[in-house]
Amino acid sequence: MTQMFHLGWFMNFTPPDWQSEWASPDVKNWANGKFHVDMAQSMERACFDFMMIEDTVMVADAYGGTMEGSLKNAVFAPKQDPVPLAVMVAANTSKMGVVATMSTSFYPPYLLARACSTVDSIAGGRFGWNIVSSAEDRAAQNFGLTGLPEHDERYNVAEEYFDVVNQLWDSWEPDAVVMDRETNTYADYNKVRTIDFDGKYFKSRGPLNTVPSPQHRPAFFQAGASPRGRAFAAGAADAIIAVGTGTAGMKEYRDDIRARAEAAGRNPDDIKLLFVVSPTIAATEAEARAEAQRTLNDPSYIDKALVGISSNTEIDFKQFDLDEPLPEGLTTNGERGSLEHFMRGDGSPGPKTLRELVMARNKRGLELVGTPEQVAKKMGEAMEEIGGDGFLINKGGRDLSRQYITDICDGLVPELQRQGLTRTEYTKSTLRETLREF
């Protein structure tokens, strides 16, 4: 029997589907968070490990040199802050984890450590931090900077940042709160200490002024794709957001991360690799394939995809002819992993046109189109070949709707459960324990 695997959902606090026949009647009020809380409750009923809320902090203008593509298509903007939504989700669920993205480039370490500690306490130990260093100069300019440091240097900064916040979480010993009524002592000051951190990039006296949270520190998530990113993720993460072309590419990535983790002195089994997939589910395979084709035939599909990849990489893809091979040697100081994955297309040899790359992108490394039974079987077979550890659902080229959430949570997941592939109940109390359960 194939070993069970983990399930998460990679999403944004952005407008859900507002144009199709499946748009929710309350869609204009999406920014109040209730749509996404409903989504989280459906996910918890399906026993997902966690909801991950991605983030960026700018209105992108890389595509065509203006903000039109981003704002017209609601790609990258508007986007609400993930941390308040994470608190809402935590308050309206009881078992599932919730993960918020916060950038080491813009949050002062003390502020982030304090916020994570607070949210983890509110969530009862179910909170995770998606560690990003940000990749967009436009975001840096919103915080008074002219641009971001060089790609690998951002990881040097992130490593020191990670050191600071961990020392801050350790500034209170787990048993510092004594609440001793006889001596009128709430916290033992001998068990709370300054950290007096003085590094190359950061200084912090400490201690935190929050009590230790149930996990003591949040569960750590990362999306290392470049060699420098992989090294950081292997040393820090509890779970990694991964993309790969086909099961062979996914297995190669997982094997590399596990080898790096072992070299760093970590138990590779403590790191879960979750691969981004975009299943299309219907009652028959023909209906599912028709739905997948409808997404690709949407007149705005190519525009939205190119706005997204332009924003990630800060390369203006509007300058290239859709039906000419892309020039070789494109480089970026933005998200190098995103660029590499995009340029790889479907993995076949030879140059690709921009249109071909966009059309291949929606497969997200593993094409999952069919009935719940067909897709569940394919996911199980892929996981067996890769070796583990799970999948991250993402809407891919379609806008998020309650219909799609239902397709996954009430269509696909029950079939995964029937095939013994995903959990049917929560048995652990914290997100880190849930991730390490199997």
C-alpha cells in the first residue's frame, strides 16, 4: 500500500472568480475575508494539513511597463495582507494549520518574531511562517529602498535574519511563566534574557515581550529553487513548496534537498516536500478535459499568465512575440526558480515559443485531469515514484471559485481518502507535529 501523503493549498488573499457563471454572489465583499474562511472550513473538513497564504507587497508594472496588466486582470494586485486573514482562519478552524508569508526584506526581525509568536498562540500552535526574501525592486521601493540586494546576497541576509528571530523565540525559556501566587510572581526573570545580537545586517537587544507560544516558534515553510535557495531551505524549513517537470524532475529535486539536509546535520524526514499541482476534476474524463481546455481558451489566460511571470521575474514578457522562440540566456535578479521553471516548459528538448511556454505552465509539473478516481490514482502513483511527501493545490490558470473548492474538497479528497492516500482525521495538535506525523 502506498504511504499516505500530505495536502496543503497554496493561495492568495486576492479577488476570487468575479467574472464567470460560478462567481459568488458576495464576491464584491471578498476583502472581508469571509470567502477564504469558508474555503478554510471546507479544507478542514477534508483534513488538509494547512492553508498557505502567499504574498507580495507591490502593484506590479513589469509587463509592458505599466500597472494596467496587473490591475485589469487582478494579478498581484489587489492583494490583502495575509497575517490578519491567518488570524481569522485560525479563529474559525480548530485543527488545520494556517501559514502566512512574511518577508525578511521588509519586516524588522523583532516585529516578525513577535507577530509569529502572537498568531501561533491565537492559533493554538497551528501557525506557520512562509519565509521569503522578496524578489521585486518595486516592492523594495515601497519601503524606502531603491532596489533589492543581489539574489544570493538576499539569502545571506535571510540566514542571519533566521538566526535573529530564532534567538528571540528562545529568549524566554519554556517554563519562564510560573504564575506563583505565593511569591506574586508571574514570570521568572531568571528565565527571560536579552539576546544582544550584533550581526552584519541586524542588531537586536531582545528579549521578546510575548510569552512562548504552543510551538515555541512557528512551523517554517520555504520555496528554495535556486542552488542558494535549496541550501537555505534544506537547513531551515519544515516544509518546502516545490515545482518540478514530471515525476523524474520532482524526484530529483526531493533527493537533492534530502541530501543537503543530511549534510547540514538534519534528519531529512523532518522536511516535507510538497509539489504544486492544479487538478481539474469532473464527473467524466471528457468533461474534465473540456474544462481544462476552456481555461486555456479564455482570451485573458495568456495575458494573466504573462503578467504573473513578468511580475515574479521583473522581465517584461510583453516585448516578445508570442509565436517566436524566446531568446536564450534570459536572467533575473528576481525569482530565478520561477524563471527556470517557466523556461523549461513541458520539459521537451528544443526552443519554445512564448505561447508554448504559457500553455505548458498550467500543468504545474504534473497533469491531473479526469474523474476524482483517475486523478487520485495518478497522484498516488506519482508520490510512490517520487518518494514523498505531498501536494500543494493551486488553482493554476483559473480564478478561485467555490465550485473549484468543492471539486477538490468534496470530490477529489474523499477519493484520496478512500484510496488510503490522505488523512481522514487530525491526530496531532500543532502544525509541526501534523507535518511530521508520516
